[in-house]
Amino acid sequence: SMPVRSIISSPANGTRLPAGTRSVSLRGAAWAGDLTARAVDVSTDFGATWTPATLQAPRNRYDWHRWTAQVPLPSDGYYEVWA
């Protein structure tokens, strides 16, 4: 009934990580109205590759599904995180 929506809640937009950081912990939430989100994937390379996130069960039928993921950062530089 609703397209799945996913947000990234951590790290915040514009976060700068120390040089040499090789992975980042992500946290967010997904919502699908009265349906269930079955999966969330995240990408740090503009969608070329995707890493599955771990979904938690919602607290009630209409609640957001919280998710977490650990993604590698192969080098220092600029990354956009997509979910």
C-alpha cells in the first residue's frame, strides 16, 4: 500500500570521520505503511554494490523497522551512503 521508505539516522549528514577509518556503523529505520519491510540494503559506492542491513522487528504493525549495518570504507575520501 506504500512504497518502502528508509532513512539513515547515524552518522549524521556531513559527518567527518578520522583519516584511516576503514568501516562505519550505520543506523536507520524503514517503513512500509501497513506492510512489512523485508530487507534494507546500504551502498557507499553510488549503488554499484550493496550491503544487507540487519532489521529488527517493529514494535507494532505501523512502527518503523529499525536497522543497523557495518560497511567497509576502502580508502579515505568522500562517501554518500544510500539506503
